[in-house]
Amino acid sequence: VVISHDEDKGTTRLRLPSGGKKTVKSDVRAQIGVVAGGGRTDKPLLKAGRAYHKYAVKRNCWPKIRGVAKNPVEHPFGGGNHQHIGRPSTVSKAAPSGRKVGLIGARRTGRLRGVKKLGQDRD
């Protein structure tokens, strides 16, 4: 909300929604307020049907089915008597398409251990 104009200095005082006051140049253009639909993602979807309709208008990325839950003809991690990968999940960058699933061209795997030394800590 505009509080006052100062014609001599060419400034305008504004009161923001947070309660703070701000001084800006009078010739600037801005939109002040709250973006519509803010907080929409805070509410949980709760049902599979709502997730279905949400992603049906976007793209085919739902439901996400794990590779180990599939059959061996559908995914390299599929099949077997238990849901386990059964081979290393890292795969070469030179592998053919269809085999490149999991950690593609991984330089390292596993948990990060230790702390990184900063420039001033090395001395």
C-alpha cells in the first residue's frame, strides 16, 4: 500500500504485507501482493485418485514402479525369487541403452565419510 509520495526527491513510501515500510523511486513499476495459489502444495493428496488426476494432465510419471518389482523382460533389475537387484547397480556409460539403469557412470558410491577440509583448515 502506498503511504506517501515525495515529489522533490522522487520517492514513494510503501507499506508491505509483512508490516515493513520501504522507500522506492517513484518512477519504478512493481506489483505488490501475494502470489495466487500459494501454499497449494502444503495440503497432502491423501488418495491415489487425486494423484492420478494430478499427473494425468501433466505427463506419464505416475505411478513410479520400482525396477525390482518388474519382470526381467521389463527391467534389468527385475525377476528373481526376492525383490533384490542381484548385480551391482552401477553401470558403465558405454553400456547400451536399456541396460543403463541405476547409477550411470558413477565415480563413487556409498556414504560420504569424513569431512571436507576447507582452505583455512588445512594449515
